[in-house]
Amino acid sequence: MEEKDKILDIKNLDVSFRTSAGTVHALRGVNIDLYRGETVAIVGESGSGKSVSMKAAMGLLAPNATVNDGQILFRFKNSSGEIEEADILKKDKKWIRRNINGKHMAMVFQDPMTSLDPTMPIGRQITEGIIAHLGLSKKEAWEKARDLLLEVGITDAEKRMHHYPHQLSGGMRQRVVIAIALSCDPDLLICDEPTTALDVTIQAMILDLIMKVQKTRGISVIYITHDLGVVAKVADYVNVMYAGKIVEVGNVNEIFYEPAHPYTWGLLSAMPDLSTDDVRLYTIPGSPPNLLHEMPGDAFAARNPYALAIDEKEHPPMFKITETHSAATWLLDPRAPKVEMPAELKARLERMRREAQG
Amino acid sequence: MNSSNRQPLLQVEHLKQYFKPRRDYTVKAVDDVNFEIYPGEVYGLVGESGSGKSTIGKSVIRLYTPTSGKIIFKGTDISGTLTKDARDTLRTKMMMIFQDPMASLNPRKTIGDIIGEGLDIHKQYTSRDERREKIVSILKKVGLSPEHYNRYPHQFSGGQRQRVGIARALIMNPDLIIADECISALDVSIQAQVVNLLKDIQAETGSAYLFIAHDLSMVKYFSDRIGVLHLGHMLETGTTEEIFANPVHPYTRSLISAIPLPNPGLEKRRKVVGYDYASSGIDYTVGSNHVLEGTHTVFGTDEEIARWTSKQ
């Protein structure tokens, strides 16, 4: 097999924020790998650190953030065509702005209305980055922008270039945002809840569009989302985050059909699918921990019905299950008592597997 | 519930809600919508953004004055100018839970005062102690504790805030609760908690819900009957079973086919049925409601209905 080309390697990233209430330890050792052409999804509750880790990768952390430890290695083709590797955390903001943001790493945000400039026609918004990063002339940039609009499925592109964001529908706006993200041929596209603000029908179209672009251009995509339906559709690999740590990582089939971490069990059980007809939905008891307070053991222990005594004292390491699948739970330790996932979830996963084959 | 002669709790007949932003331009946000809600039932409204779901909710609770049509709540017409009695019934027996719990709670009031505001306005207590007692019992019912009485909204998490919103609606003992996207802003695990709470309340008090949401799997799980809206028109309505097992209108089919499934094997080969009103040749202004079976009603011309039902 051909050696896979790793484009992003986040190692042991540890970030905290100084706030008026004290220090919030938002990321507590995050590891994420991404190879060229692949799609990784990061799932977790709000406040689990999904967006912070991606903002760190883009060099967009807020001024009150401190990086305590870690590396973010990003490999890209520089202007002379060579593969260059950079540690984003060691570069200054100016360098990142000039060389990485928009050019090699681009981001699609949740709300297309707030990420577009309401006072500028969309044509100018698309060409802005092209002119700054690729050094094309205005005319060339305009033509490229028009082609981009066609690529993202806007048919009357020439006319649309003169329109302002408010003249477009939500789905159209998100297409424009994607066009802007693609405008400088990035190596990596980060989509932060790209479809949360959109309807199901439009959501499906936008996800199909991102997948199509990804295939034709061979770029890598990171999705940040809490919608497991979206994850099932787009992802090759899934990282499940909880309280600033990755608690389970695996390929999409492993996470959905053979989840190993009790938190992943909870997430999968809590979401109704179209065949759910139980009287009550499963809920994960309690609420997410306050990251203002340091936790000595497993952050999930307090909400975990399967917590062991050691969970209170020591954080579990990542236990490897297969080559691609590992989870941070003491239940996988050889000394741990054998614990099975809840019977209802087991039955449901069984049904899902059957449906997937049928 | 008397099963022999069930009187609808809410009847909406030919509801039209137009807005006129300019003299020469009218937005027909809701156009000729009919449905009814029976006591103790959950009626789900689904449709894309701009289809008029929230507008219907707001017209029903009279935050808007309907352009035309009838809204009958507990036997009283509440669509025109309200008499004092009608207003009192409406304002105490119909309540609303909003989408964004932070934006819908007054940041300068304590939780106790936010929840007690309805009691104050409608003078539903005789002493301060009784007021406090009522509020504390509601707090307990929604899973908050009496210590929260004197706290402010910003001291709560999103899920807890939504519980305060629910408590505020519940304290009046409403017969109908309009839940407008009340779980959309919450995380998956918190959504499940709030939906369970709504279910418990329904079992305990027998109140009905008008459940407005765009998450179709949640609507399917929670609703007894569903109405599908598009561009202000009610295209299809029926029991959850009827709609999901046998969607007839092309728009409903497209909507159901677009629901993301948390099952990668299935999801990766799911085909979304496209629907484009402009090119579909369907005209929402012509046609009538056709009852297929039971309560399953589809809007369209005779010819369209025949075509859609024969296709299966």
C-alpha cells in the first residue's frame, strides 16, 4: 500500500484560558492525525474543546489563551512546490495569516450570514482572498471566482457575483462561503458545524457538495459537529471529545457499530433514530464538568454508570483495540471487570448493522 | 379524555397570515392552513425555514393578528378582537417555550420572579407564601432545586435555562404548550433530557403540545400527529405513522429522504429525493385537501393525488 501522506498532526495539545473566574483548562492533551484526502469528524458536546482545537490549528486562539504544551504539525506544498512542514504553535500570527489561513487551511463556519460581509457584493468577497494570496490580477481573480461559484452549484454565477449576501437564501450563502474557502486551493478544509443553521434538505445538498469538492480536489476535511447523522454520512474517521480530551477514536464503522467508551455509548443511545419508539430517550446522567476545576481522574467518571474505583484517581490512557480504534477508558484494561454495553444499545447496534447490510 | 366525542382543544381554520413590508409587496407567510389539536396530544409542525412554522405558532398565541381565518381555542374564537374572557383564557391556558433560553429570560430578574410573573399578572395566589410554594413545586417538577429560586439566568447552563423556560410555561397549568424549536439550541444529550421532561409533564398534566422543530427524527419520536408545511401551505397532515410510513406529497418524501441517519452503512448510500417547487409543476394555490385514510390528508389537485398515490 502506498504510504499515506499525513497533512496535519496535532500532538498532545494542551490549552488553557485565563478568565475572570479563573483558569479554564479547555484542552488537556489532544491528539489528532489527518491524512491527505481523508475526512475526520470531531464530535462532542459544547464546551468539549472541538472548536478550540481547530482554532489552535488555524492560529486563531483568543488572546487570553495559553498553550501549555503540544505541537501542531502542518504539511503543505509551499510556493516553490516543495512539501514544507510547520509547527503552527511556533509561528507568529503574521506568518500564519500570510502563509496558512485561507491559503492552505480554510474554514467554513456555522452561520453563513455572520461569516459574510453584508456590505460587500459576494464577487468581491471571493476575489479578495484570491488577489491577496495568489497574486492574480483583478480580472483573472474575477474569472476564477465565477468558476468557483459554478463549481459550488450556483448556476447564474455571473449575475450572482454582483449580489449582496442578504439577497441569497441560507443554502446559497453557505455555498458562497464554501466557494470563498476553496478560492485559494487549500489543502485542508475545516468545517465548523457547517449545516447546523440549515434545513435537512439543504443540509444534504451542502454535505454532498463538500464531499464532491473533496473528491475532485483531493483535499482533507475536518468536520466539527454534534450531529451523528452528519458524521455517519461524511466521515472516514471519528474523534469523540469529552472535557478537553479525545476519549475514543476509530474509523466510522468502529465508532458506530463497536463503540467502546461509555460516553460514546451514551451519545449513540441519546439520539433517536427513525425507528426509536421507546417510551423514554436514554440520557447521560448529570451535566458536563466545569473545566475551571482540575480533575484528577477520568472527567467522565461522575456521569459514568460503569465507573471503576481507579477512575476517581487516575486518567485512563488510550487503550488500543484495533490498528485504527482506541478508547480512553479503564474498562479496556485487562484487569478491569468485564462490562458490556447496555442491552438496549446492543440491540440497536445489532439492528443498525442488519439495516446497513440489507 | 372522553373518547366518544373528542372536542378539539385548538382548531385552526383557513388561517392566513400576511405581512406587508411595502405597499406593493405582500409576504404570504401562512396561506390557508387548517389543523386541529386534541387535548393531551402532541402535534408536530415540520418544514424548512421560511415555511411558516413559527409564524403559525405566533399567530395561534396571538402575538400576531391573523389576516383572516379562525382560531378556536377551548370553544372560544380567539382570532379577532379579544374579549376580556377570551384574553384571560388565552393568556393562562396557552403558553409558549422559546428556542433560545438565554434570549427569552430577563437577565435582571431572578428565576423565582421569572417563573412567578404569570402568577403576579393573573393574581393567582392569596399570599406571598402561596406564591413561593407554587414556584418551588414547579422548580422541583422540572428538575431544578429550590435553591435556584434567587439565582439569575446567567448562573445556569443551557439545559437548565430551558428548564426555567418550561417551568415558566407550566406554572399556569396550560392546556396547550407551544414549543417553538425549544430543543434546537441544545446539545444532543441535553435534548434527550428536555424531551423526556416534556413527555413526563404531558403524562402528568395531560397538556397538549404544538411542537415546532426542524429535527425530523425528534419530531417523529415525540409527536402523535404531524403537519408538513412548505411556503406557508399545509401540504400533508396525519398521524406520525401515516406520514412516515406512507408519505404521499413529493415534498414530504423529499423531506423524509433527507433525514440524516446515524448509521454509516445506511447513510453512505442514502439517496436524497430532490424537490424543487419551481420546476415541480405543482401549484400550491390550486387544489384541495384530500383525505386518504383515517386522518391522513394531502393537499393537491385530483389529478396530482391520483398520480402520487398510484406511484407506490
